[in-house]
Amino acid sequence: MTVDGTSSLLGQSVHRQIRQMVLSGELTPGQALSVPALATKLGVSRSPVREAVQQLIYEGLAVSAPHAGAKVAAVDDDRIRDVLAVRAALDGLAAAAAATRLTDADLDKLGAIIAAQEANLDDSTDATRDAQLDIEFHTFIRDASGNSCVVDELARLEAQAHLYRGDLWCSARNRRVALREHRRIVEALESGHPESARAAAEAHVQGLLTRLARQ
Ligand SMILES: [Zn+2]
């Protein structure tokens, strides 16, 4: 098994493609994940698709429906609150660990992701691109934590958080506030102080919870 839980390069690629279709909203919550249809669409055999769907179930992005295969999971208001509450603690843990491990080159890379987010906010209304950059930002920090358990859990929680359909990820105002919070996280990571990094990362997720309560 590889890091993302699938057993072959093809399996990983198929998993990534279907996952992206789910996260971008091309496949919507409740929609059936038909193995034959996805295999035809992606031009692959059914076996890697079956494997990818199992992996999506494990990640909480799909649920198996009795006698009907699997379907895309729906993340409602209660679930997103639970997901974010756990994420706040784990994101804090990841950022605190990453604070003493990130190199200058890593910090430059984080800065570049933020710059891309800012450019995307200024130039377009592409919320899907923004969600991708958000995932990239948080993935980079958790990977730098060096804690494989935190990496696995956060990967699942973050994907579920982005499955939530609502203003949280889409409104320009919310995206702008989130960008400001990302900047504070990078500043704290640059300082190299684990507790500052933890506080900034927790504050970002608490901010998401506050914005969620407001909508
Ligand atoms: Zn974020």
C-alpha cells in the first residue's frame, strides 16, 4: 500500500482524479459513484476505480449505499462543525511541529501559495482554484509536521471540510479573511515558535467556525 492507500501508480492516479471530481463539485453529494461509468470516463479498467472508491469511503468522501454501490458523501452543518473542531486541534499540533522543521525554501513555498491565493482573489472568482490552494497550503504544513498520524487524519478531515457546500469557501469576503489568517500562520512559522504557530493555526480554524455560525 502507498501513502494514499492505493496499491499501484494507476490506482493512485485514478483515486486522485475521482477525488478531484468530488472536491470540485463535478460529482455532487448524494451522486452515485458508478464503477463502470467512471471506468469508461477515465479510460481504465474497473479494478483501480473500485479500489479508488473504497479509498474515498475510507476518507469519508463517499459512503457505501446498500445494494447501490457507493455515493458521494454529504457534509451537513453538524458534520462540518465536528470536522472543524477536530481540525482546529490537529492543525495546531501540525503547525507547532512544523515550526521547528521548515526550511527557508519551505517558507518561500508557503509564501508562493499565499501569493497565488491573493492573485486568484484579485483576478477571478474561481472558488474551486481557491479551495485547491487552501488544500495545498494546509497539506504542506501538515506534511512538514513529520507526524504520520496527524498527516493521515488531517488529510481525511480537510477533504471532508471541502465537501461542505456553502458560503464558507465561496464568498469573496470569507476567502479574503482566510487569506489573512494564512498569512498570520506563515508569520508564526517564520518566527520558529511552536506555540505561536499552534495559536495561529487554531485561530484560522476557529475563524472558519465563526464564519460558519454567521451564515
Ligand atoms: Zn485555510
